[in-house]
Amino acid sequence: MENLNQPFQILTLMDFSKASYAALKSAVNLAKITNGTIEILHVGAAKDIAEQENQMAAMRSIYENKLSLKKKLSNLTQLIQKEENVPAHFTLSIGNIKNEVNDAIQTFEPDVVVLGKRKKKVVNFLGDGVTKHLLGSFKGGILLAGEENTLETHNQMSLGVLESLDVSNFGQLAKVLEGNAGDTIKRFKIRNEGNQPQLSEKELGKKVTTFEFEPTQGGSEKLADYITKSQVQLLCVQPNNFRERAETKTFFEGTALNVNVPILVLNN
């Protein structure tokens, strides 16, 4: 059982790309909302570091590269602590990124893992690379934030939901969503044949306004555009809600790929 007295733990992956810096910004803002702690993970691939034919030269290259990376990561965490007043630490690993991410998750037990989202990439519930691996294995929150759609700090956050939301198994994360959501949550769902539009309900103790869409060709792009224009600041998605329904799954994958807001994937 989750200990709600433990600090909120946030793990973010850093490869020094623009997308990973955007993810770090979102992680910092999430830490401010939750009074959380950030762990920055950088994983270097040994094959990318040691390409020299001479073994001694290769070892020297690895050593010098690790020193350089440690300095960059140390400066980054110190800047976050000084300028943002957020506790931050870093881990530098060399090896297989999926294995190192698994080890970091076991060590730090994060409530949320934050990943960068490059344009029209990453958000695919079949996934690719690390994102696919985490979506298939990590039981918790995965925040996907792009270069142009970082998570911002708001006392009353405009929260959107694809299909439905059940946060009963998410402990502290549920409290964060409930405590920071505005008075009304916007729910976006596919209209089922024979069902009347569901106009409102209660979720997270908030009023929910439901918007229903037809699963027509091009409909997912229209829904993504509608969500973006509706000024949703965080879109929550639970893949288990539509993973077994092919038509709905495809529709929402297309929506998530095109939407221009931060996405919080809740795996359970």
C-alpha cells in the first residue's frame, strides 16, 4: 500500500535534447504543485562512448565523458534547487536504457515518470522505445510534455479526460489531480450507438461536462484540435479504458498523437 506521507517522487529522463529540457520544465512545475522531489536520469550508451580501437583510449574517453556529464547534471540540479526551490538529484548510468530506467524505477519508486514529446511522435499507445516500454510496464503516471506544451503551474488547472477516469488506485497522484483541478472537468468520449449524450456527472468531486464525438474518418484530428482549442491544460488518459476496443483505441491514439497539450497517462 502506498504511503501517502512519503514525498511525491518524480523521475524525468534527460538526454539534453530540447524535448527532454521541456520535460524537465514540466517536472519542475509538477514538483511545485505536489511539493515533490525530482530525480533526473541520464543514460549513456557504452557503444556510443567507446568507439576507439585502443582500449586505453576508450577507457579515457569513458572517464572524461562521465566527468563532463556529471558536471552538466550537477549544474542542472543545483540550478533547479537555487532558482526554483525544488529538491533535485541526478543519476548517471551507462548501459541499456530500458534496463537502467527499470533500475531507477525500482530504486526511487516514482509516482510519475516525465518524458519529452517530440512533434507527432512518442504518444502512441503501441509506443516505441522507452515510451513503449514504460507504457507496458510502469504502473503509475507517465507525463508526456512537448516543447510547446509544457505543464504549467495553476491553482485551478483545466483538466481534460479521454473516455473516463478512475484514480482510486493512484494515491497521492489522485489527491494532486483533485486538489488542482478546476471546478469542472472536461470529458471527451466517442458516442456509442443507442446512447444518449451524457451531459454531466461527478468525478474527483468535480462537475464533469461531457463532449461526445462520432468516430468518423478524420475525427481524431478534429477532436485533438477541439481539445487544444478548449484550453485544457492537462489531458488524462487511461489506456485500459479503450485498449480492448479496436475502433475506440485507434480513434484515441490518433487524438493523443495530434493533441497539443501535456498528457498524463495513468497505467494500472
